[in-house]
Amino acid sequence: MLCLLTGCVNNNVPSQQPEKSNTGDLKTDIIIPVNSPSELVSSNVMTKKNGVPAGGLIYKGLLTKNRNGIYVPELAESWNVSDDAKTWTFHLVHNATWQDGVPVTSADVKFTNDYLKKNNLTMGFVLSDVESVTCPDDYTVVFHLKNAYSVWPDRLAQSPGIGVYPKHIFEKIQDPKTWQDSQFIGSGPFKFDKSEQGYFRVARNDNYWGDKPKVSGVILKLITNQDSQVLALKNADIDIVSDISPAIADSLQNEPGIGIITRPSTTGYEMGYNMIQYPTNLSSFRHALSHAIDRSTICKVLGNAHPTNTTFLLPAVAGSYVNQNDTGLYEYNLSRARDELKKAGFIQDNQGTLRGPNGNSVELIIPLGGKASSGVSEKIVTVIRNDWASLGIQVKTTKYDDESQYRKAIDKGHIFIDGMPAILHDDPDDLVNFAVTPLQEKNYYNFNNTEYNALTGKVRNTVSPEERKLIGFQMQDMLAEYVPTVPICNTDSYDAFRKDRFSGWEKLENYTSIQDPRVLSSLIPVS
């Protein structure tokens, strides 16, 4: 863990729960449960590659982006780009200060870029496209990119996004990888108050340069089990529980003082093919199998899902960037799947086993884990396993709790089920996910097409939204042809909250994290 960015907390403290006096003003503190100790420090999301705005309670970035695809100014009040999309100029707000009173200037932005790279810190990869940063004056910062990048602000704003850090503090730190921050001096709407085992509190920053929060603070409380979180919500010991199942959301509908928020299409799930393993390296096999995905049944099993019939982008967030000509090409049709398998030389024997052109039975390996490991991938595989059995295909699965081991298994398996935030499905630039570039030497699908790779560079070099759309259409045409992946569904998220303590939680519908400062800062105590 990189202590510079996480703000490491000394965990060598007594294990007892904090006394009542340590919880701040319980009437106006928002109390949020977290699932693991690593989530207790709001700034630690930087090392987990979640960036800003999720980690923007203490630290702010130049800008963020909402679910509607609109950039939201933060430390930068405006920005512009050169015609070649290689020079991005940001104009900073003039009244921002660090929480110790020192003004925020362009020198801090340049320092953040230089320091992350110099010390080989995790979030430096976000700025890998940057050749250099210059500061014409205290409130103007210019990023000079190595290559054209028409939507480069996305890198600063989301997935992962990046914060700006105070030069006057971190320039004194010789070894940021081991240094433990005890002050957390940021420029955000909340400032560090105290931490204990299983507890972290930030207080309202009354000197904040933007819209000041109406609550006194935010408490992050460690409750690792969601059933315990729901019980704590019922007892009014916490204010919100996020990402609950449809069944739990339904059970809480009539609970006194509790409300439910639905955040639509927050995650997109796909079935990816490993294009270097037999038989998923065969285009004809991938085409056939893509007709054997019963999206309707999968959505019913999940309960909070909607079918996705595109090549990758999600209509709910990508809008007109979706190529309608490539929508619905792989409808569920087992008869067609069987016919296409036969044309490709895959025949079922008398025992019903599917055998390939080489005479061997077809057995597909699907590793389970990663971002879709919360039971969703298992449910999806249960549905498709039954259909594929009728085609004579045997499916083997292995569960991986370790993310790195899961990613390695993808390279050895045939198919993987993955879930990604909707914000990674909203723009033609997200189609770079399937490319091989100088900065991305491979992809999870092992898809490598010279023409597609060239379109990747072209879409990043193009500033005009209409021209980018047309290039994106070409890329989607190629994805429909080669089928490195088949989108399955997109899921809604449900959050339960105490409506008798704070109003304003409904704003969450436009954002992806319950710790988003724009949501928490707008909450109003009911009494």
C-alpha cells in the first residue's frame, strides 16, 4: 500500500470499539459501513485504483464526471484542448486552499504528476500519457501529452481518476512508500478528524472553498457482514447500506424510517473469449456459442438486471455512441447455435457429446472470480451451463479469491465472465479495451487486429464528437464480426438509507459511490 496516497493509519491501537464521545456529533454525522479495514481511510481508494470522486472527501482532483457523461469542474474551473488533442490547458479556481490555509496553485498539480512518476507510485500510470507539465502562472497548468488523446480528461476524472496533492507537504517526504500520513492535508469539503481500529472520521471543513457540507462529518465504520449492516441500519446505528440484493431491498420497503434508492445500469457483465485457446480461437465457434446465451433467464435469476444486446457499449450511458446496426445480432437461439457448430465441424455423437473437427470432446474452462465474484458470475454460469450441456459441451469452473490468480487463469481458460462499471461502457474510447497499443501490449481477450488497433489510435486523435462516433461505429462493426466478447446484461444497484436522519440521498442516482462528496455534501439533517 502506498502510504502517500492511502494516508496509512497506525493500526497498533487497542481493539475496543470507540466510546460514544469518539463518534462526533451523532445527530449530524453521516455513518457509513465499510466492508474491510482497507476502506476505512477515505483517501486510500487511490491505491485501489478507484481515484476521484470516490476518494474526494479529503482530496480533490481537477474535474470529475457524472453518470450522464458531463464533466464537473473541481479544482479546475475550465479547460481547453489544442487542435491536435496533445495539449490540454486547465484554469484553476482562484480561491482554493489546502486545509492548513496554503493556497492551491498550478505548482501542486505539476508536483503531483512529477512526484508520482519519480517515486514509481501506483497512480502514476494514470499520467503515463503525459510528456511534461508546465505552469504559465499560479492558476494555469498545461499538460503536454506524448500522443493525441481526445478524451484525456476521462483519465483525470474517472476510472480511476486522480487527486491533486500539496507540494509543500509531500516535497519533504523522502520515502513516500513507507511514510505514514497523520494529517491528511487536502483541499476537499471534509478534513481528517481521528481514526481508531474499525473507525475513521472526517469533519466538515468550514474553510472549504466550494459549497460547504451541511453535515458535521462522516464516519466510516467497519462492519464486514452485509446482514450485520442491514441490522445496524434497522437499528439506526448507520445511515446507509449499499449494493444490497433485490430481495433485501424488497424486504426493507416497508421498514419504518428506511428508503430505497435504485441506481440504474451501474455495472455491465460480459462473456469474454480467450482468442488464443482452442476452440474459442475459432471465429465460427465463438459465433455459434454467442447464440447460446439466454439473457432473459439470466436477468430473471439475477433479479436486478436488463439484457445487453450491443457489442460492448451500454445504451443507458453511451447513448448515440451505440451502433444500432450491431445491436441484437446474437439473439438466444439454440437451434441456430447447433447449426452453426455443425457447419464449423463440431458434431454431437450418439451420447450427445460435442466433438470438434479433431474428434476430441469439447470441454470449456471458465475461471470464476475478479470483479464479478459476488455471486453474479456463478449465477450466469449456472444458466449457460445447462444450455451448453444440451449442445454437448462440458463446462468446468474454478473459483479464485485472489484477483491476480484469477487474471492469470483467464489466460489459460477459454471463457471468462467479467463485470465492469457502466462508466467504462460510455464512450468510443472505452473500445480501446480490445486493442493492442504501445501502452497496452495485450488485452484480456488476446484479440489483436491491425485494423482495429489503427482505429484505436484514430479515435483518440479525433476531437470532433461526430467523427469519433463514426470511428466508434467502425470499431463496433469489427467487434460484431470477430466477437471477442458478448455482453450479457447490465445490473441496477440498490441502496437502503435512513430517511428519518438525512434527506438528499436520492442524488445518488446520478453517481457511482455512496462516498461521493457531491452526494454527502448535499445531505441535510432532517431534524
